[in-house]
Amino acid sequence: MLGNIFEKRLKEVLESTRAQSIITGFERHILTEDLCKRCDFIRRLT
């Protein structure tokens, strides 16, 4: 889980190391999360 907005502020979740890794990966066209690696959505963009 990336984060729970009922326990943390959204800003804290989005600034977390894991979220930043996902964002940086997307910017570099690298899928870092297992769920992202299995998702078919990326195939529609290429």
C-alpha cells in the first residue's frame, strides 16, 4: 500500500520515498512496482 489518507495527509503520502520512486520511474519510463509491471495500460500508450 502506498499510504492511507485517513492516517496521513495526502502530501505526506505523495512525498514518501515509495511514491517518489514511482513518479521518478514513470518520468524515466521505468516501472518500479509489481502492479505497474503487470498492468496493460502501459501498452496503450506505446
